[in-house]
Amino acid sequence: MLHYAVIFLVIALVAALFGFGGIAAGAVGIAKILFVIFIVLALVSFIASLMRRG
């Protein structure tokens, strides 16, 4: 998941570099959503592993 967020961020940077503002904004939005999903899943996994040990 984090891999895809980084890929969309790179796409956004390249699109912004070449002047494609709409594509860059869309790619940044997708990257943000994927990053938030990654963080939530990572926290859930961390908390679940703590519950299993205890």
C-alpha cells in the first residue's frame, strides 16, 4: 500500500513538473488516501499484535 502511495506521489511530481496541474492534483489526492489507509492498517496490525502477546 505504501508502495502505491509513493508511486502516485512520484507521478504527481512528474506531472507538476511538466505542467499538468489537474493530473498532478488527482495523483496527490490518490497518494494521500492510500497513505492514510496504510497508516490505519499499520496501526490496526500493531495493536492486534500487542493484544495477541498480552
